[in-house]
Amino acid sequence: MSQLATVDSPALGAPRKRSLWREMRRNWVAYAYISPFFILFAIFGAFPILYSAVLSFQQWNGISAAQWIGLENYIRLFEDRLFWLAMWNTVFIGVLAHIPILGGAMLLAFIINSSAVRFKHFYRSAYFLPVVTSPVAVSLVFSTLYGVRFGLINWILDAVGLSPIDWWGGSGEWIKPAIIILFIWRWLGWNMIIYLAGLQGINPELYEVAAIDGANLRQIFFRITLPLMRPIILFTLVLSTVGAMTLFDEPYLLVGVTGGANNAGLTIAMYLYDRGFKFAHFGYASAMAYVVSAIIVVVSVLNIRFFGRSNTEA
């Protein structure tokens, strides 16, 4: 028993640590090559995340000493009318934009993946081109298209006898549709490429067997394609949740940081930027960032619970 106790004693941890240290010293070149990533992540990734968590319980303007105020930033956040307006705008734009984005991307990918379609490389490039285009250039082009007096869209509406649209004026009812149209145009191709990659991973023999059994195109799509594409759909849903809750470039460049008339285009990311970098309420902005992060995590977990089940559980 004493020998077994000696063998199982924690003293054996010391030789293991020495062996690990020898391995690290022997492979120091490999660790040196990968160390820049970890150093940069610690400085620009981990430290800001942890520091903002502490900052969310403080009041700090970036110059004077920070003051600990506990949960006051979070209490103020849930009483802030503009925060809830920005949250509503973000959810409204995100949901109404991603329904046609994800649905249209799946349909386009299914069509392009068909053997009857020619020039597939051209279509892939054409639909993916908006993704690699600068957001500034895209917003400038769409600002011209949305022009009230000389915009192309209003010129077309006038040509067919319809009244022109004041995209930015009035009560701001057209600001959200303008942002949604731009958002759909820009990110449809991204999701289409992801779905196309998933479709190409499906064994084509499944489609051949289904066609032999007399299945039509609709049955093939809903009985074979969609179930096998569930992991890819889950992936795009999580990415879409993150993208919708961090929507900033398009509305900021179109209507400015205030969101235009009646703050109709104000998103949660724009409001966070406004509070943090315009008014120097860094503690309040940090609290807002953590609330938004918690919402993203909750929605992502719900997506995983709903779409991440296996076909046998469905």
C-alpha cells in the first residue's frame, strides 16, 4: 500500500513539469513564431474586454480619475429611451433584412449549384462583389440613388407617374427601408457563397436516387437539401445575429451618428459610439456593450438549441 501511495503521490507532478519545460525549451522556435498572435491578442483583445467589464461599473470620461458607481450605468441604461429606440431599430432592420438575405441566398445557391446553370464562376463573382466593396463607396453610391431631386430611384418613380420619395426627410419612415435595401444588396452574396459551399458538400447521388424515386424539385429541396444544410444555416444565423446587433457602417454613412429624422436610423452600435466617443461616457458605453453582448449570446444559444438538433431529434 505504501508503494502504491508513493506511486500515486503528487510528487510525480514535478518530473512531469520538468519534462514539459524541456519540451518547451526544445521547441522554443515554434513558440516564438506563434507568440506574436498571443501577445497582440492579450494587448488588443483580452485586455480591452476585461477592462471594459470593470469600466462598466465606473464613471469615467477618459481624462479624470474613474469613479466607482456600481450598477448605476446598467440602471440608467434600462431607463434610457434612446437605448430602447436604438435596440428596436436594430432588431427591426436586422430581422427584415436577414429574412430576404438568408432566404434569397439559399435560393440563389440552390439554383447556381444546379447542373443546368452555366457560367457559375461569373455568378459567384457578381454576387460576391458587393461584399469586398468599400462600405464608404457603397454608401456614397446609394446616397446618390436615394437623392430626393436627382436620385435614380425617384427619377424612375417619376417616369412611371409615381410620387418621389423623401428618403431622409419627414418623420423618417423611409430611413429604415433605405438601410435595409442597402444591407440586403451588400450581404446577399456573402451568405450565398456560404450556402453554395455547403450544397457542394452534399453527395449528388442523393439527388439522383430521389429523382429516380420520382421526387420533384420541391420535395428534393425540402426533404434533402434543407435537412443536410442545417449546420450551415445555423452558422449563418449566428453570424447574422452578430452582424445585425453590430450594424454600424451603412446607417452611419447614410444618415449620420444621430440616425436621421426622429432617430429612425439609429442602431445600437451607433448609439454606443455616440455615448462613448462623442460624449466620453466610457463607463456607460461599456455597460451598453456588455448588455448587447449578452443579447447576442442568448439569441445565438437559442438558435443553436433550435437549429442545432440532429435530424433524429427533429
